[in-house]
Amino acid sequence: MNKKIIISTLGCKVNQYESAAFLCAFEESGCETAKTGEDADIIVINTCAVTANAGAESRKTVRRLMRRHPNAKVVITGCYAQMAANELAEIVESPVCIVGNGNKHLLVEAALRETPCDLTMLMGKILKKDTVSKLPMKRFGNRTRAYLRVQDGCNNFCTYCIVPYTRGPSRSLELADILDQAQRFVDAGHKEMVITGIHVGMYGKDLKKQMDITDLMVTLCEAHPAIRFRLSSIEPQEITDKLLAAMTHCQNFMPHFHIPLQSGDDTILSRMRRGYDRETFRTILKKCMATFPDAAIGIDILTGFPGEGEEEFNNSKLLLEEIDATYFHVFPYSKRPGTLAASFPNQIPKDVSANRVAILRELAKKKQLEFYTRHLQTERPVLVEKKRNRENLLSGFSDNYIAVVFEGDDTLMGQIVSIKLKKIQNATVLGELVQ
């Protein structure tokens, strides 16, 4: 009988890529995804540790799935497993297999072994890793848009961030492996790929034949001119004239930037070790908008960092009000043991931090509404998702990342179609198919 699998994924796009690779490998071994209410034989939990909440959610997910599937073989991996393996071993009531981030290529093999899963730890020294685990797959689930992981790890050691300790140093996948995976996604029918990594702007710096993220994007865009390519989060200093020129040159390089700001106050940015100041950030955004007036610009912002008083918070809020951004991802600062900021004085009370998050999220809604309104009565190319929404409408994202819903036939699913943006409806735009 085929083994039944459940894969639970928390956190970032890299985790989502890795989980999709696990699922492909399980399916190739004859396994099936367990249906709702069905008992699982194997459970994989790909955890996250970027915030304290993410760690707590990871623990909760482990307990919940182990309770629901008491006879399943449990494999735990991801950043929380990497940083808190011993803690996980203490909270579980039956043996589990814990796989470190540097050994994810061994996960499916470990899960499929017939031997019982006594406490096994495939951890390794993540800070000494110099290669990326190869996790090739035939397709990215049933998704229209595939994540293509090209890099892992980070060398920055921002004072608030645990990720360099859980993911290790920056490592790039060889170009041949990336091109092979991109071709697999094309063959599977994916029409768009999001190029992702932990610090994707560092791509290629560690390869023998050095190249950078712009070289990679141009290579992919030119190899697959019918596929849309989107770049995931990139640091402000890495948005170079060369990158902007490549986006202009490659028509299938989507006009969409996702840029971490983290704080709009220079003192806080310095204490975070971000490597830029507010004016540098503002200048870079102006250059992006001058080159691509219709581009979507997403911003990561963190509030409640130690020492962020009212003046520092207002500096952040003022900068966000002034810049031409489309949407924000707003996070409360989370004290992570092992990071420098955990020992900083003037830690901000949680209620103050939560209030600031709420203020910035309201501003984010206003910014998104302004961006959507600006594009009403224009036509944009939209990649149609493979399932309908709750109102039975087709949905998708435009080239510049506007969420669109519209009436149309099922044959349009998975296709890129021209849509006229008519009116705003909740957090999406109601469009009309241009025949």
C-alpha cells in the first residue's frame, strides 16, 4: 500500500520550494498526499524561526500533528529544527527524526526508511556549509507560479536576525543546476518563476565562475522568453543600474521590487547593521520609479526594535508615507536569543510594538489602494491561477503584482491574458477580459 504523506510548511519562499521538492520526491517513490481526515504514515514539518511567534507556531504544529497522527513517522526540519533541536526533542512524546537545513537532501530517504524513527538527528554544522542542498523537482505542485531557489544562507548578521545562524553562510547553486530546474518547470507548464533565496542578491559571489544576480536573471529571461520571471526580496544596495538596465532589456523580467527597509530612522538602521541610511533608500526607490513608473514596490518594515522611541518610529512612518510604495510587510521586532539585539537595552513593550504594527498596516492598506486606483482603466497582462475564488471568478496577478479577479472560461487558467482594470473590490481589482 502506498504511504500517505502530510507536509506542513511554515515561513519563507525557500521553505516552500524545499517542501515542494520533498513532495515531488515522495510522489516519485509511490507515496500519496493524505486527504483531509485520512491517517498519515509520514509527516514532515518544515519549521520557521524568524520570529518568536514563528518558533511558537512551529512547536504548536509539531504537537498538533503528532496528536492527530500518533502512528505516523515524524520528520522535523527547517530553521526552528536547526536552532532548537534539543528543545524539540524534549516537547515530543514519541521519537522523531530531526533534519538540519544543510541536510535536507537526505530528508526523503530518512523518512522512507522502514526502520522505526528513534530520535535521529541529521544536523551537521550549518555555519561550515559551503554548498546548497540540491533538491530538483519535476513541478512546483499544482501552482501556476513556481519558486526557483538559487541561493541559500546569509553573511549579513543583522543584529536582530537569527537566520544566518540557522541557514549558514551564503551559498549559490551552480548555473547548470538552476537552468536544469527552470527547464523542468517550463516542461511542467509553469508560466512564471519567482527567483528566490535567503539573500538572493548575493547570488554568484561564491562561485568559481563569478556572476551576479543580474547575470542570472538575464540568462533565465533570454533562455525562456515566454516565461515571466519575478525577483523576490532584494536588498536596496543591490538594486544597481545594471539590474535596472536588465529589467528594461528583458520584457519578461516583471516590474516588481520587494525591498527590505526595516526602519526609516538612521540611528535604528545603524544599530540594526543594515548598511544604508534613509536617504540612500529614498534615492534608490526614486530611481526604480523613474525607470519603471508602473512598478510594484513592496517594503519589509520592522517596528519595536530596541531603542525605537516615538521619534524613531515617526521617522519610519514619515518615510513610508513619502515614498512611492505599493504594499508593506509589517513585522513586530522579535527578541531572538543568540542575536546581538537580544542583549540591547531599551527593549520595547509588546503592547507598544503591537500598536505601531497596527498603525503601519493601516498605512499599508492606504498605499495599496492608491496604487490600485492609479491603474484603473488601464490594461495589464495577468497570469490566471488554476482555480477559481470563492465568488467563482478567475483570479491572477498582473505583471506589476496587482491582484485581479474577472469573469472568464476555465480554458484561460494557466494562461497570460490582457485584462482591463475596472474597479476596486475589497483588496483586489475587478477586471474585464480584453478580447
